[in-house]
Amino acid sequence: MGLIKAAMSAVGGTFSDQWKEFFYCDAMPADVLVERGHKKTKGGNHGNDNIISSGSGIAVADGQCMIIVEQGKIVEVCAEPGEFTFDNSTEPSIFTGNLGDGLAATFETFAKRFAMGGDTGKDQRVYYFNTKEIIDNKFGTANPIPFRVVDHNIGLDIDTTVRCNGQYSYRITDPILFYTNVCGNVAESYRKSELDDQLKAEFVSALQPSFAKMSDMELRPSALPGHTLELCDAMNEALTKKWSELRGITIVSVAINGITLPDADAKMINEMQKSAVLRDPSMAAAQLAGAQADAMRAAASNSAGAMTGFMGMGMAQQAGGVNAGDLYAMAQNNQQAAAPSGAAAGQWFCPNCGTPGTGNFCVKCGTARPQ
């Protein structure tokens, strides 16, 4: 009796599958990365969900990529939006093409199913991948990340640490890799929450080599939020092996909310930047003049009398050994020394040996002065 039951199941299943069907996927929420295609059949038909009949329609929407998997292997890929007809099935439709051929193929399929206990000889599934930008993936550095602060303008080259937080977005750019190495056959859907923890850990780990590239550009930590495009490129480069080449994922954008340094390091960098400004004699003179003006105001309001205050200020100036006038003079001398000296009046260079001269002939080789 078991063989009869299997045969009856096979006959019923085969003829049910010959109705035209339509595979589609509703709009996928932002947290869904993969969704299995749903079959919409004509009234009264309840075909096997794992069979795609020849002539079946398949719809692909914007922001989606559709793949057809047969026996666990990808056989079709379509990332172009529109409606398509599937005509490469091993289960030909009885309503397509020559009636006799379709009928003969039905019985051929029945023979296979009978041998397999009533199961379909081929397992075919439709999957839709969300190729839109997956946004709002938050990250934060639980542990500080080393960062080298370099500024040749002030002779600064120190190692410090930074902490930061923000959001990043990514996109599935290779659904075949994502299917093969990440999700595989899924019953209904694959959500980003299943991958979030792993991606976040790898993202934070990649911040260190990416920050190193930013440091090579001599960017200060405070300037990083303004160079998110460069940071995004550096992150993609650091994650190429794990994300792009393994999972088919590419980072689209990185947004940094803020970067913090240890208070002691931030204070030291700030002081060095201020000190570097005073290397310019004119800036130092302005600073000294401002300090002297403050001192004069303080001396005028001295409780022991203005005379006492100004005497103390004069003694401080004598001890310093330099005044604002000296610094301004030094800056002017530096500007004059740096100014390029023009060529002497009437000077020319010999076209033959390059020797400078002022007469009508070269003093070295005798070549006549060009007219």
C-alpha cells in the first residue's frame, strides 16, 4: 500500500505544479537583508513552493537582487528591476509550448518522483537580496585606539590614544558571495541583527589601521570628522578581505560624532601649538606687547601706588632682556633677508657656458651678448 500512496502523491503533485506562478517579494524593511521569494498562484493551485515552472513570472524591484538556487547552487542572478519569465526550468509547464511535449515531460517528472518517494526531483528556490544602503549601524570604541599625532609645522610627533563613536552604513554589492558565505538557504528571511555583532567588532578593529592612514596625512584627531570620505576609503581597504571579498559587503559612509583624547595629551598638544606661534618674532612681539599693556593697567591700579607698580614693571622688563621693539625689528630684518635679490641691472647669462656678465662679450668664452 505504501507504493500506491507514493504514486498518488506524485501524480497530484506533478499536475499541481503545471499552473503558471508568479514569484515576488514585498518591500523589504531596512533590517532585512535576504527574503525568500513568495509564490502567487492561480486560484485553486497550491503548487510546490520549491518548484519553478517554465513560463513562470519573476518580479524584481528597485533595490533588490534576485537569485534562483537549484539543488543548493545558484543558477540565475538578476539585479535589474522588472518582470521576467523563467524558461530554463527542468519542470516544464503543461500550459506552455506544445501540449504533447508538456504532457510527456509531466510523466517523465512523475517517474522521477515515484523513484524518490513522491518528492520533487529538483529543489528550486528564489531569494531576494536587499541591495539598498543599510544605515544606522552604530559603533563605539570601548577601548582607546592608538593614534599618532604628527605636525611638522610645530615639530610635533607623539603617540596618544583616542575614543570615538558614530554610525556607518554598508551595502550588499555581491549577493552571490553573501549567499555562499553568510546566509545560505534561509527558511524565510535573514535579518541584519544576525550579523550586527560580528560586523561591529570587525569595524572597530579596522579603525586602528584606518586611523594610522589618517595620521600619515598629518590630520589631527579633531579634524577626522571633516574627512569622513578618506576614512571611508581607508575602512574599505582595511576590511576588503573580510567584507568585500568574503561577504560581498562594502562600506558606503562613516559618520563620527566626536573624538576625545586623554586630557593630559590634549592639554600638551594645545600648549605646543600656542608655543609654536611665538616662534615668529612679530607674533612674539605682539604677545609681549599685549602682556606689557596688561602689566601697565595692573601697575596703574597697584594698591601701593602707581609709581611702585611701574617701577616693578620696569625691573621685570630689564630682567627679561628683550622688548617688543626688539622683536619687531628682528621680524623686519628676517623679511628683508628673505626677500629675493633682483638681478643686477644689465646682467645677462652666456647662452654657451651660462656665465653671468654685464659687458658685450662673455668673460669666460668670449661669446657675444645676445641682442
